[in-house]
Amino acid sequence: MPFIEINQLTGRDAETKAAIIDEVTAAYSRVTGIAPEKVWVKISETDPGDWGIGGKPLGGPTAK
């Protein structure tokens, strides 16, 4: 079974996450021919203060 993990910042509602899972599953299934029920999708969310780009945190007191 393919396992797809999506890492994103917190803040999206349950409806949006459900749509992401649905669309990613459909796209993977369409391209690979694997049945949608065999595709696993996991969304992992991270607080902006725990994620950085270019040495700078995306959230918190030092974020721009």
C-alpha cells in the first residue's frame, strides 16, 4: 500500500484536510492505477514556531 505523508503548518479546518486527502488519493490512484482504498494519506501539522526556512522560524517572536 502506498503511504503519502503531507507536512503542513497548522490552521486548516477539517473540511479542507478532507478535501486534500480526497484529491491526493484520487490523483495517485489515477496516475498509478492503484485502487483508492489502497492509498493511505497522512497529514502532519506543525506549529509555525516549530518550523523554519533559511534559518528563520515561521512563527513566534522572531518571525517576520
